[in-house]
Amino acid sequence: MALPGVHITHGEVAGLTQKDQLTTATDGTVTWTYPAAYGEGVVPIVSATVQAVDSTTDSLGVQLDGEPTNTQAKFKVTRTVTNSILGINLFSIPASIGAQIIHVEAKAP
């Protein structure tokens, strides 16, 4: 059942949602080249989720590293260690990243 006002296009790269799973370098960076490039001037909306692979209790995050293009997007994973005494967080420090798995998605606006 189609939703009112929603038009879904199949087979057109401009409307294509692309997904992948990537492994970062040990510094947490990775460049994703889309399987199919978007049209000239089309900058897709990209997102990523980091998958905790080492049973960590540290905070992991992933963000875009620069602006995506119609052919690729760069990401960087960060890890923060929180130190606490008696349950009170004193400070957070960046920690070694190591290779991480991220799940990425791109869709034309």
C-alpha cells in the first residue's frame, strides 16, 4: 500500500539508497566510495553507525569527516574513555581507536 504523496522510484541512481559495511583503518578513518555514483551536483544524505566489536564500555562515535560528494564520503570513528571515582565522572580523554566496523548509508535528498 502506497502512502499518499510518496513517490518511490526504482532503478534510478538519483533515488537510490546505498548501504555498506566498512572497516576503518586503525586511526578510525575510512573513505566510502559509493557503488553507484550519484548525478553531477547531487550530494546524498549520508549516515553511519559504529558497531562495537570488542565488548568495550567506552563511548564510540562516528561522524562525517568533511563534506560528502556525489561519489564518496569520509568518516572518522572516535573513542572516549570516561574516568570516574565513586561514580562521579571526572574527565573524558580520547583513546586509541583501533580498526572498527561501521555501517553506512547514502540517499539522494
